[in-house]
Amino acid sequence: MGSKKTCYIVILILLIAVVGVYFYGTLKLNSYKKAQELAFSNKIAQLNVNFDAKQMATKTSLIESLAVPLSYFVKNAIETNNNQSINECFNELVRHKGFKDINLIKAGKVFVGTNKKYEGEAFNKIYPKEFTDYKEITIKQIQPGLSYLIVPIMSTNAQLGFVVVTFGD
């Protein structure tokens, strides 16, 4: 009778050990899965951040490369007093996705723009005053999803004005 009791105790201990190992393994596996899921989601988040940064850098580069020929075009049009060409150019640009508004600022006022209600308005009613301080092509983001390209229009010895291109997502 004693050996049967011992046998039952050994079987019970083995059964408890098997159940314990099973639950320990399940907990470890769930812990590992959660760690892997967290690592995976962190990696995906980092890839998204890198992708967004790369896209923004590419977009910024493209916008900046637009600014140089635009400045020469506007400079030549101002010097020949061809405001109609400036107006047509601006209107053509805002038809493209992402461009919101384009204005030529001269003598502190909107001289030519895609939004006619702003023409003749003081520029500082529409844009931050600091835009007049920029002497080189500058991209400024004032709020998320909306940026400004400020393009100074320079003649040989003076600034004729500047163009402000509003663009966004």
C-alpha cells in the first residue's frame, strides 16, 4: 500500500511539474510575442518617420529648385513691366497639387497674386513681417501641413520684391 501511495505522489508531482512547465512556457512565449510585437511596431514607426522625413526632404528640394527659375522669370517680368506674364505663371503653378497661393510682394503690398482679394493689401496683414528680412530663398513652416517658400527678387543692386508661395500637403 505504501508504494502505491508513493507512486500516486510521484505522479501528482510529475503532473504538477508538467502543468507548471506548460504555464511557465506559455507565459514566456506570450512575453516573447509581446516583446517582438513591440519591437516590430517600433521598427515600423521608425520606418514611417524615416520615410516621412525623406519625402519632406525631397519635396523641400523640389520646391527650392523651383524657386531659382521662378525668381529669374519674375525679375525679368518686373523689369519689362509684364505683370500679365507673372499672373499667368502664378495661376499655372497653383493648378498643381500642393500649391495653395502665390503672391508677388512689392513695396510692402501684394502686387500680383493668385487670390485677387489680396492684391493691393499690405503684405503683413497676410504674412509674418519676418518674411521681408529673408535675403535668400527660404522655406518656412508656420503650422503643420502648411509651408511658405519665400523667394527674394533681386536686381543687380536692389531687391525688387519677393514672391511668397504657400504650399501644403
